[in-house]
Amino acid sequence: MRRRVLRRPVLRRPVLRRPVLRRPLGKPALGSPLQILLLACSFALAGYAGVRLLAGDWFGVALWFVGAAVLHDLVLVPLYAGADRAVARGLGAVGRREWTVYVRFPAAFSALLLLMWFPLISGQMAEHYRLASGLSGDGFLARWLLITAVLFGGSAALLVLRLFRSSRSSRSSRSARS
Amino acid sequence: MVRGPVRGVSRSYGRGMPRSPSSPAFWRSPLRGPWFTSVLGVVLLGGITVLFVTGLVSYAAYNPNLSPVNDMTPDKGLLGFYLFSWPTNPSWLYRLTQGVHVTLGITLIPVLLAKLWSVVPKLFTLPPARSLAHALERISLLLLVGGALFEFTTGVLNVQLDYIFPGSFYPLHFYGAWVFFAAFVAHAVLRVPMALRNLRHLRDEDQRPRTDDELVAPDPAPPTVSRRGALGVVGGGSLLLFATTAGRSFDAPLRETAVLVPHGGPEPGGGPGGFQINKTAEAVGIDMRETTGETWRLLVEGRGRTLRLSRDELLKLPLHSAALPIACVEGWSTSDQWWRGVRLRDLAALVGYEEGTAPDVLVESLQRHGAFRHAALRYNQVRDPRSLLALFANGEDLTPDHGYPARIIVPAAPGVLNTKWVARMTFGEL
């Protein structure tokens, strides 16, 4: 069953080019006028809100706005994709490529929690948080580590369980054949 | 589990990788494809719409048009077109809308990241634009992606009280939301029909993907997980965030489950005052000497009159009880606390407003700092019989951190409008 799900179809070399637009040479294509109208409306609203967004520290806000997209697309994605590729390759080198998922998911969840709650986990907000809320700002790191341990532990337990099952089923199918 | 090379793709495995991300063959993940992107896109379409609406609702809950002290975005212009008088019923209204806003926002983060991952090859597509319409769409995508990340980042940081963003949270998150939403609507109009078509026709992810789709890797690496499995993992991430967040909208023991978020975990101390605190007396510079029976006087003004009332004099007025929650813009809330104090409309009557004519009120705190040391309440809030100048919480005197000697509590109002350490109340049309 699983084999069927994971099977890749045989791919022919795909056609990647879009149909060539028929237009006189040198004249730029317009594209759909409806789409242009829609996007113009969208820009008008974004502009109306945008001048207000940029009314204060315009450079700082623009930096955050564009920087968030750039940081995500050009730093975060290559970083985690690279780490993922390295794990898959490393496990592939020892003939266990299919174990990748059992590393990937606990690692991804743990990293996501760290990224989101970094101000608390790193402890840099601890004093400010205690002062504001009257609650302890310590312990976020310990709890994050604990969650990480549970995630990896659970993933390892799942892997062991599957290995155990598959070895038992292969043994029973061997004994059935003999 | 599949061991060894998978039939059909082994020919490409291990071959040198193209250097340029603008080449489709650079992208190797077998997961990318129209079905995966469409499912995530449809989830975000619903989720972000709810976030936007609850966000607008939260802005209205502050009654920004009532008084400049409530309005953190005075130059909003047409963007405040929908504002309405915030009601006092049901008393858990803001608790619900803002709890949904923040908890859903946090829960959607894995979906957003997965969606962005699934379309990242398109960022590098060459030529940069095939037509004017296409060029405009790509510019709009910068607003879409930048706006989404900006909104989620400022939200997550604000929840953690980490105010490192360039400006006040309110204008950044409010105007940023409109910029983002403008791009979001355009993107939805352009893409939702295709996404729905994809979902109808590609019901089974195992179906042969359309290889001409620019999302499908032409030279994929062997899969380590199915598309359905990957989707399950995104859902699992959302579930993990939900499970470690949602508890902060409830009291113990559920609050204990919110282990990584602010205002999760154990309550601040036990006893009648052991419920969540937004800002402690120490944090906003309350000098406890100003709150003693000898020094503290409440100024009540209106219709040209000024009364100076001590706490003992307030205690001689008719006292009433109300069970009301506290709900913060940061998304956490408490269940109903049992408050006891003087009705706001009775205080209005003291300065000459007859029954049923109580006007708006401007409330000022002893607080030295904090954006909401002044707050305005609308007449419908003042007239509600459950709106109190509370002197007691859960049967005991207010604790210093909950606003001793007196604080405002109004049903369904955002927490910061429930002014603590009240020093002065000015009744009149604002």
C-alpha cells in the first residue's frame, strides 16, 4: 500500500516553455487587462495604507517589510532546505535514506518553536516579562528542551516500532513461504 | 517504507545539480506541485480571512473614534469606515474574538511557511516578467509575502512583549494588515479558481502530476514522504502550536498546557487575586504611598461639578457585583472574576446625570507610563449595570497589581480599557 503511494510516475522531459505570445517584435505585451485593473485597485488600497504605515520611521518599516520576505526566501529557506538535504544525504550514505522523516519532523517542529518564541526561550525578555505579568520569565528554555526531547523521543519510538513490525512481518512471510 | 532506489527516478539520482535556482531542475523536492500548494492556499484563504476580520473587530473594540486617547492610528482616514460602537454583550465577546485572532494566527504559521516553501521556485522564474500584467502581479507578490511575514512577525513579537519593531505596534499591525490584505485579495481573485480546479481534478495526490506545471520538479529526488504525509506534518505542526497556545484563554488547569507562550503555565500566586495580570504596579510606576486611605482621592467631574471621594466614601455608596472576564489584545484571557464596586452610571448620577442619561467618560490612572494610562468609555458602556468602578475582586480588596484602590471593569471591553489605579473620571460627551 505504502509502496503504491510513494511510487513516482516515470516523467518525461516536461514542456517548460509557455506558448509563445504572438505579438509584433519590440512591442511589450500587456497581458490580461482585467488582471491589470485588479492589481491597480490592489495597489491603490495598499498605497493608501502604505503611506500611513510609512508615516513614522519609513526606512525601518520598509526594511522590516521587504527584509522579512528577503530573509525568509534567501536565508531561511536555503538554510533549512540545505540542512534537510544534508540529513537525507548523510542517512543515504549509510543506506538509511528513508529514516530522514524521523529526523526531519522533530527537528522542524523544534526549530519552529525556537524561532517563534526566541525572545522568551533565549531569556532576553525574562526580566521584562516578570515585571509586566508577575509571572516567572525563566523556564521557557527548559520547557522548549523538554518538548524537543519528547519530539525526538517519540519519533525514535515510532521508528523502532515500524522496524520491529516490518522485521516481524518479513519473518512471518519467510516462514510462510518455507 | 521503501528501501533502495525507487523505480523510474534512479536515473536522475546523484547527478550534478544545476547551479541556478532559475532553472526548474534546481528544485528537487518531489512534494511540490499544484495539489499541495492548492490545499495550503485554500486553508490560508479561510484562515487569513478570519484573522483579518477579527483584527478589524479588535480595532473597533477600542472605540478609536470616541476619543484621541483610545486611538493609536489617528490618521486612519477611510480605513476606519466600518467602525461601530463596541457592545457590552455578550461579556465574553472580546475574549472570543481576540482569542481566535491570536490563537488562530499562531496555529497558521506552519501552514504559511509550508505554502511559501511550496512556491519558492516561482520567486526565481525567468524572464522576470512576460507581460505588464505579469510584472504587476510579481510586484504584488512582494507585498503579499512581505506583508504576511510582517504581520505574523509583529504579532508574535507583540505577544511576547518584545517591542523591537520600528514604531508602535498598533499602527504597524493595523496599516500593515491593510497593505497585506490588498495584495491578499488580488492574489485570491487571481488564484483561487485555479486552486479549486486543482483540488477537484487532482483529488488523489498519487495521480500523475501535470508535468508542465512550473511547481512540479522536472527532475525530482526520490521521495522520503508522500504529499499526503507532508500535509499531515504541516497539520501536526499546527496542532502542536495550538496545543501549546490555546490554554492561555482559560484558567488553570488548562492554562498549564500553554507551556511556551506568555500568560500560559501557572497562575500568578494563589488566593482571590491570583489571576492574570497585564501590567504590575511596579511596571507602570505606581507609588504605593499614593494609594493609601489618607492620600488617595477619586476625582469625579462632570456638569461643572467636581467631587473628591475617599475609598471609605466610595464604600458607603451602593455596591454591586458582576462576574466578568479580562481579555487582552495579546490573546490571553481569564474566565469570569467576581467583581464588586460602584456602578459607573451611579458615579455619573453623583455629578448630576439622571437615570438613563449617563454620558461617555474619560478615565485617568495614577500610572506614570503606559499608552493606556488614559482611556475613554462610551455611554453604552457606562450605562451597562455590570460596568463597575471595582473595589473588590473575588471577595477581597483588589491587590496592588489588579489596581488597588479602584479599577474599571466593563463587559466585553479590551483589557487595557479597564483602567487600573483610577485617579480621575470625567463624565461628559467626548
